[in-house]
Amino acid sequence: MRRIQALEVLAAHTERLPVVVTCAASSRELAAVADRPNHLYLLDSMGLAGSVATGLALALAGSPVPRVVAIEGDGSLLMNPNVLATGGFLAPRKLLMVLLDNGVYGATANLPTHATRVDLGRLADAAGWRVLRAEDPDRLGDGLAEAMLLDGPVLLHARIEVGNAPDVPKLLEDPVVIARRFQGWLAGRHEGRSRS
């Protein structure tokens, strides 16, 4: 499964959920698949998708938002592996991290990450996360459906192929504009739910 295939599956399952996306190719490719206001693209913030999503999941604990989704890469997660221990300790019930693991840093000529020998799913399991695994788009869709029924934190560890999708434009939007768009979407979701 290529990253863009995985992101197509994720976009189809998360249209009404807050999604925090790691930087570089993951953000660019998701924006190319479906650029939505519920996507918070963390441009130039490698290693922080899990931390931001953890904070959101804690902040939204009493809200009607059913799940907060982080889309993370193995290289990015290895920049901040303590998010696994933090998530396991704080146990945000609504936190779902989807780890797109290709074993390389895609932005640096595919240099290998430690994930070629370190199983990040096992690290998450040791830290107290529920861990699901996916190797293809069908299993990823099934895993997402299953994860939505589990109390978090949940890590859905998806193995993907090396390589970025061709001809995907750079995501050059101002991060402040992206954040405000996301805040507006989240506020609207609360207001709409509280009236119904």
C-alpha cells in the first residue's frame, strides 16, 4: 500500500473528525486527496502530530467529538517517541494515532529510520496503547472501523511502501491560516452539536 492509498482510506473515514497531520509528504498528499477544514496540517513541525492530537483528545474529552485522529509517520514519531509514554500514561479515551510506517525518511532520499528494526507498534503496546495493524487498504479501513469502537489511546500501525506520490504540489498555505480554519471548523462542530 502506498501512502496516498492509505490517505485516501483515511480521508473516507474521517470527514467529520479532527485530524492532525504530520509534516512533509503526509500533509501534501492528504491535501491533494481531500483538503478539508478538519485537517490540521503541521507544516515544519516534525514529531508533534501525536502531541497536538493528545492535547486535543484531552481537551475534547467531555465533548460530542467521538475521536481525534493523528496521522503520523515513523520518522516523525521517532523524533518524539515520548508521545507514546505520555499517551499511555494519560490514556485519552478519544485518541487514535494512525502510523504510516515505511521505514524511511521520505524527505531525505529515503534514508532508513530505526523502524526498520524497531517495531513501533510494540513500543506503543508496552506504553499502554491498544495496537491494531494493517498491511493493505482493506485492512486499514477495517482497522479504522474497529479503532472507532475502542477506548483509546489506539495506535493503528499501517505498513506502507517507500516512496512519495508523484506530482503532488507543495503545501504552501500559511500555518496561521490553516490553524484558524481548523479552529473555525472545530468551533462550528461544537455549536452545531450543542443545538441539536
